[in-house]
Amino acid sequence: MTTPLTASGPATAPVLPTDDALWWRSAVIYQVYVRSFADSDGDGTGDLRGVRSRLGYLKELGVDALWFNPWYPSPLADGGYDVSDYRDIHPTFGTLEDAELLISEALALGIRTIIDIVPNHVSSEHAWFQAALAAAPGSPERERFWFHPGKGEHGDEMPTGWTSNFQGDTWTRTTNPDGTPGEWYLHLFTPEQPDLNWNHPDVRAEHEDVLRFWFDRGVAGVRIDSAGLLIKDPALPEVPAQVEPGGHPTEDRDEVHDVYRSWRRIADSYEGTRVLVGEVWVPDAARFAAYLRPDEMHTAFNFDFMTRPWQADELRASIDLMLAAHAPVGAPSTWVLSNHDVTRPVTRYGREDSSFAFAKKRFGTPTDPELGRRRARAAALLTAALPGSLYLYQGDELGLPEVELPREVLEDPMHFRSGGVDPGRDGCRVPLPWRGTEPPFGFSPDAGRGAASASSATADALVGRVAPWLPQPADWAALTVQAQEADPGSMLWLYRQALRIRKREHSLGDGPMTWLPSAPGVLAFSRGDDVVSVTNLGTEPIALPDHDRILLSSSPLVGGLLPQDSTAWLHRTA
């Protein structure tokens, strides 16, 4: 967070369409983890030019918007969620001009851009925090954060016993210039991510200006990381044994809604709907829905559905829960099977316990890849048929599995702060395979192909390219985009067909749904008068309800019956 590069944005800021104000209610939004999407210069790390080179692929896939994980300058202590400057681009990813071109070129293809905002904390290398460390206790610079002298006679005890979201302590002690122990500072994640004090007007004003900076550059919305954590109880109480609604000292406090009302006023001041999307981990349905009131966020991530096991009663309960939670505020639900933090569906659904929880992640958990792939295909169609917007994490459309990486290449702080028992999140962040029969599978450019038309300096760089920042499995040749484009039975074909049908059939996307009578283990519902989705989670093949044609099926029918762990979309004449 530094002085803006310009006061009013670029001279050629793209103009967002204004004729589809409700685009976000049915949108298919593709999550781009830039570091692992496509590498344009052979340094082993994905970049914005790599994304620009693949916009045609994303257009063909059928997405409406791209959500980018943080692309800002960062020491990468937590994969970029430790931001040191919100008004620039990490030099490994490119430049601000690259971002502006990407936003504009994607919009020309009908694809909007959503960026990540991380308001709870900044990087410990951020200019504000460095100034706070250099300043004295009680100084204005320190008031933007949560500094505390500590408890005990000499301040040797942490101010609270709060537990980090990444396990371990939430306070780190500073060192004074003379080498003596100094004050403590709060970090709900890693020590490299000091929490901001949202009671301070500088913090609020700065984030509002950052929103304008990127809206001026044509972004269509922001995804708000850890949206419920901003406000802390200034009395710093311990977490009570029984937490009343709004009574947690660091989570889902009532005052946080004032922040998002202010942000909504800014978003609404721009032409073309600019959306606010929250990462809101709130178990209480009513308090979750409060973030989606008409003057706050447009949508929030539905994590409940993503974490449920592959069981009909569990999934139906989650669908009912989330639709009921959204109904009072008139917001559409979002549906997502995975993201950059969560075990990929092909692996997760092949396990004995197919639910997801961070605390359960362990090395060596067995999975049945064929079972997982079949269920992931069925889940893809089930999810895409539900009412609301759909989020797709890069690589899920290729059926990529979670990769169990060698310990020596892991970077995720969740692994290290767990004492090494948690494999962390790197396994779902392995670079994408695009073409070819061996790593890097087109993630980085071919030295020969790139050098043929490059300058001598670029050609030399390509010849000396490095391996991807995380290693790809050697057996991914069948999972490349190139291989799957030639295979009508592939996961990529399924996703492309599903998204085309979803866009063509007006009953899909936002709108009503009605459960249909079905056997145990079966989820069947109608969308409008003419589309029916049926998912068989039972133990035997089932007959399909009346229809005039099958729009799409995740598995071939056997003797006219829908096999176990399969979904079919049906069309029926109204």
C-alpha cells in the first residue's frame, strides 16, 4: 500500500458492459493461480503473459470471468497472501502494464476479471509495517497494527492465547534497536503477515483507495480474503468456551459489516456491475447471509458444499442449507468443488473419507483414482446444474489429481507450522500440463520453438530454462490439454460440453430448482420446466425419469440405466 501510481487509472481503461447488470448471478468463474497456470519466459513460474497466451483456451472452455489469486509484489511467505504493495504486480508475474493488457484483452473476449484483496493483513515487508518496527511504542505508525507490550512483569508473556489459522501462536515479539525484547504484534496467520488494525481510519481509507485503483483499471470485482476476520475486540479477551454469535474476539464481529457497506458504495459508483465476493467461513447460516445483504457483498463462497462427503443425504442437506440461507437476502449461492487450498476432487472423492477438513490432511492417505475420477465427473455436472454461480479451479477441468510432493520441495507454511505432519496445500498448486509427453508438458515454452522467433537474449534464456517451481508427475501426458482435446471421453470434453449447455439452456444458472421424487441415494431435481439433473450416488444403476433427450451424461448409460456415481442432464418437453 503505497502512493498510487496514477490518480485516476490508465488512460485506456477498458469499459465494462452495462447491459448485463446481473451477470454475476449465473457466472462461471475460473480461478487462476498465476504461478502455476502458464510460464511465458521459461523461468519455471507462471506469469501474466502466459495467461494472456491462453485466453483462447479459456474462451473455448466457456468461462465468464477469471478470478486471480494475489498477483502483487510479495515475499511469498504464504503464496502471495502476504502483500507488500497493492498497486503493482509481482515482478516474476510481469508488470502493471501486463495486468492492464490482460484485463483489456480478456474483456474483449467477453471475460471479466476479478482480483484478490487481502484486507486482514499485509506482508511484514510492507512499508507500513517496516515503519512501525522502526518507530517507538505508542507511535502513530504502530497504531495501524496490533502492537502490545505483553503480559507479565517484563512483558514476556503473549497478550493472548489465540491460535493461528495455520496452527501455533498468533503473537511474535519484536526486538528493540539495543537488542532488548520489544513489543509483541498480532498475526492470525504467519509472523510474516501482521494483522492490520481496522479501527484505524488510515487502514480503511487505504483499502478504499486500492479498490478504486483497480476498478479504474477495469476489474469487474474483488474476492475478499478472510473477510470475517478484520475486526478484533480491542480488549483482547481470550476465546470463550461457548462463543455467542458475534462474540468471538477475532471472527465475524458485527462491526465488520460497516467495512463492506463502504466498499459496496464504492463498487456501485462505477458503471458496469463491480462485484464483491467474500471468503466467509461462518458456520451459522443467518450470520453468513448477513454478509450478502443488498448493501454489502454480492456473493460469498459456499464452503459447506465443498467439504461434504460424497453421500446423497450429506450433499442434499448442504444444498438445502445454502439455498435457505441465501433466500432471505435474495443472493444467489455459489458452488465450488475445490480451490487453491483444498484437496482436488479426483483425489478426495476416491478416498474412504471423501469429506474435507484442513485438520485431517496427512501424507499417504490412500485413494482410488478411478473411483475418484468417476465421482469427480458426476460432481462436476451436479454442481454446474445447481442454481447460482459456479467457480472452477484451474486444472479441475483436466481432472488433475492432488500431487503428493517430496517434502524437500514443499513451501506451504501450513506444512511447516504443523510440525511436518500436514502435507499442506502445494499438492493442488502443481503447474498445469498443456501438451507433450514429458515435463514441463508445455507449461514453460519449448526452447527450440521459442528461440526460433525470439531475440538472442530471449533465446538464450529459453535454452537455459529451469524446471517448474513445483515438479509435475512424469505420468501426466494423458492429462494434458492437447491429449484431452483429442479424446471425447476426457474430463476437458465433459467440462466444455457442460458449460456450453449451461449457457444455452436458460433454465440453468440462476433461478429456481425443485427436488423430484427419487430413490435413496439419488439426487434428482428440475431446473425450470425443461431441464432435469439426476445424480446416482447409490449402489445400483437406476432408470432415468421421463425425458425426450439426454443433454449430457458423466458416464455412458448401461442398458439404458444410469450407473453408480454418475450424473445425467435430461431435457423434457414442458
